[in-house]
Amino acid sequence: MATNISGSVSLTYGTHSHSESFSTTTAALTDANPFNEYAAGSGRAVLTPAALKVGNLTGGNEGLLLIKNDSNFSDLSLDVGTDDGSGDYNIVIPAGLANLISVGPDHAVFVKCNIADTAAGIDSVAASGAIVFDGSGAPSGTAIMTASTAGDYADDLVVEIPTTLTTGTAYELDGVTKKDLLTGTGTTAGYDASTTVDLAYFAQYRYTLTEA
């Protein structure tokens, strides 16, 4: 038997509103195509491209990809062409937005965050999680931050850097609990003006990919 697919897409832009609904079915099951599957999941796209995990999808039909960029600041870039991640990433989903995309059956969908990893110096930090980078600043986005010099926080932290480039907020890996960077443990001090950090940028996403 076939599998039903239905959905709706709505766009509100100021006072303008536009909604569309659609409904279709997959091809009927055959010996060569004994099931119609879907894949769903989430992940973190980094600078190095990676294919979406497709589970038991076997292809054979054009599919629908619904994908949401769950980041607050980093863009999510997609390659849905036949270049296997080496081509143009001509679909960019800004932070907090979603897209519904029709994709072909003969190639994987690759995702990446197009912000290069970098190192940055620190001017000051606060118990509230606030962090001020030095004059060189750091690119706007969301990153995994690790101290590379003074400071006892060798463990990964999440830092969100808005458009100001020089200020941000540090969190535990949950991205919710703010991290006090002033207070160290034992004989080790927290972050200060002599601290440098490594920033590995990412874009958080979640998705559903159908087989038709």
C-alpha cells in the first residue's frame, strides 16, 4: 500500500499572510520497494560538511526535507545537489528559521556551518556568564569554546556571540545554564584578561526526511 503525505506551509510578512496545503501519496509498495521509510533526527553542523543521517531510507522516490535551524545566531547551510558536500551551499537557513525542501533520490543532503573556527583573546568575564573578547573580537555565531591558556575550564562550553562581535554569553553544554567564568576551582583561577580560547562554530538543527 502507499503512504499518505500531507502538510501545510504558512508565511506571515508584516500584514501579508500566505498559506498553502498539500497532500500526496508514495508509490505503491512492490517487491523491489517493500516499504516507504522516513528519517528524523537532530545534530550540530560544523565547518566540515556532513551528510544527514537517513537510517533505512533506500531512495527510489523524490523526498521532502523539513529542517529547522535551532541556533540563535549561526546560519545553517545546505547542499542538496549531486556534489556530495563539495559543491555550492546555495540554501542558507538563518538562525531560528525552517525550510521545507524537495530533494532528489540520488544523492545525500549535506549540512554545514560556514563560520570558520578561530582563536580569540579575552578582555573580561562576569559571574553572569558575560564574556568580552579583546579588540580583534570573534565572529558572530554559536560556538564550542575551550580555554587554550589560563583558566581551569578545559571542558567544552557553549558561547553565543551576537552581532556586536566583541561580547557574548557562556553556557554549559546544555546551552541554557549560564557559566560563571570568574570562579576557579582549587588553586586554579577562572578566566581573566590573559585567557585565550578556541572557538569551534556550529549550527544546531532538527529534521524529518521522507522517502516521497
